[in-house]
Amino acid sequence: MVNYIIYKPYGYLSQFTSNDSKQQSKRFLGELHDFPEGVMSVGRLDETSEGLLLLTTDGKTSAYINSKKVDKEYYALVDGNITKDAINRLKTGVEIGFDGKKYTTKPCNAFKLVHTPNLPARSKKIRDARHGPVSWVSITLNEGKFRQVRKMTSAVGFPTLRLVRVRVGVIHLNEMQVGEVVPVDDFNI
């Protein structure tokens, strides 16, 4: 079994290569490291999200981490000064669209960050406080629907401008740099 912890950069797909001619201009994880055959991402981060991504060659490990037993924490930079009411709505669950149907998210942990997190600069500029108020929120989920955090913050009136996964279980992004790949023996989740 082979495992890696990586800091997925903004603008990369959570896959290693593609034979799809429509994706030839895309960036892939295979550009970051010479990964062995059979390695897979544990969960995904969409192209415009960044942060902690685990890779493994073990399907059982992947299934366990993707189960509802393991928390995933995200920091979201949102458009506007997020309110206590919006935070409470995030905590109790909001209705989002998923697979063409309405879905109410499960209760989660959410709070407004007091300080701006110490994260590396994103490769592509984003709108910042010079163009109106922004705020950071921490959202910890144990489910992971497609673009869920973005849909949740938008549903409470504060669209996400930047999204960074900072923790999976007990594994933290800590001081990792964008694009860094760290081989590990075990995830110890």
C-alpha cells in the first residue's frame, strides 16, 4: 500500500491524466509527482478548490475515509461579512440542489474565523476586501456532495470566493506548500 498527503493547487483536477481531448488544456495531479500505478484520490476537490488531498492505492482505506465516519474541515472565504444567522443555518442544514433534486445538508460544525487563516497565496487572484467585505468561515462536514460547501454558503447568501480543505480526520494541512507531495506509511485516521 502506498499513501500520499498533498496540497492540491487551485486549477488542478483531482485525477492524474486524461485521454479526453476536451481536457487537454487542464492540469492534473500527475504533474506534481511521479505517482505509482493504481494510486487514487480519496475524495475529490473540484478544479477551483484547493488544499488537503489524500492519495492511496488501498480501496478499503479510501472507502473508510470517504465514509461518514471521517470529518473534513474546509475554510471558505465568502463574499460579505457572514452573519450569526447564516452560520446557524449552515450548522442546522440548508437546502441545496444535488443530482437535479433538492437535498437538505446534514447538521455540521460551522463558525466564523476571527483571524484570516495563514494560507499560501492562490495562483489566481480573487476578489478581496478592497471590493467589499469578505469573511472566512470554517465548515466541518462528514458528507461530501458535489460542490457542497460552495452550495451551502451560497444558499445562506454568502457565495464562496475561495475554498481550502484544511483537515481530513486528524490529518491537517498545517504548513504544507501548494503542490507539495508527502509520502506517508499510514494515514492513522
